[in-house]
Amino acid sequence: MVSFKSYLFQVSILGVILFMAPSSNAKASSKIINDICAKTRVPSYCLDRLESTPGAAAEDHKGLGKITLNLARSNATKTLGQINSLIPKRPTLNLRRSTKPAPNSI
């Protein structure tokens, strides 16, 4: 399973690549989306997300970068919401402070 930080990093890098790609009037096609997603760690996930996003195939590189960053922001927001919903459910730990002094360290 890909960690969230790893996923967010990959998506951010993909977004930066798309923003820095030479801008032309050419619109994205399946070939461009396939080429971009082939460079990711999980190409099938990238293809699924971009191909299922309405209007992605009609965007240029800059538009695909914006779509990618918006997807990353949306996923990060959902993940943060999930984390925050779990925090109150975490059992309270009863930790005692040691009454023994710490060993001398020089």
C-alpha cells in the first residue's frame, strides 16, 4: 500500500511536471495522459483518476496540472477529515511519570 505522504509527493511532482511542460495550444489526448501516467509509480491509478475526471482529455498540460493538484488537495482534505474524526476515538493512555531520576549522561 502506498503511504499517503508518498502519494501526495508523487501527485505534487506530477503537477509540477505538468505546469513546467512547454505550453502549447495542443490539447491533451489519451496519448499525452498515457505518457504522463507511465512516469508515475502507479500508472493504473493515475490513468483511472485522469480519465475519469470530466474534461481532462480536453485540457492542455497546464490544465492537467491544475486537475492533478486539485485531486491531490481533495484527497488530502478527505484524509485530514478522516484523521480528525478518529482522534477523539483514540483511547486515552495512562502514562505515569517516573519518580526515579534519569541516569547521568555526560
